[in-house]
Amino acid sequence: MDKIKSISEAFSTQPVSMIVTDPKARAQYQHDYDIEKIDAERDQIGQYEYVDYYVGYNFEGKKIFKYLANSVNVHYQ
């Protein structure tokens, strides 16, 4: 599977984009909200029902956002 480079809101007139932070750029300016990776995840909500999400993690491994998969456009590296 390809690595996710960014996601952007699909149903917005002014969409927010979440972009994986370049590690070289992070060496100069470090923030808690820098995105190390964006992963596709799935939660089970019933015996046979699932909800898919895209989740962004910072460099400390903390979740910093979670978007429903059907609500974003995905851009791969």
C-alpha cells in the first residue's frame, strides 16, 4: 500500500488540508501538531458494520486528527 502524503476535506468550499511534515523541515521548526504519518483505520460499530477513518499522528505518536474516510480526498506519495 502506498504512503499517504496528505488528505483534504472533500465537501468544503475552503477545504482544510492535512499534510505529512517533511522530516528535514521539522529539524528547523518543531511543533506538537506536525504530522509524522496518516493511516487508514477501521472501527467496528456492529457485528458486521465498520467505519473507516484517516487518522493523523504527530512525532510523539499521539492522534491529532481523525476524519471519516468518505469525507476527504486522499493524496499518495
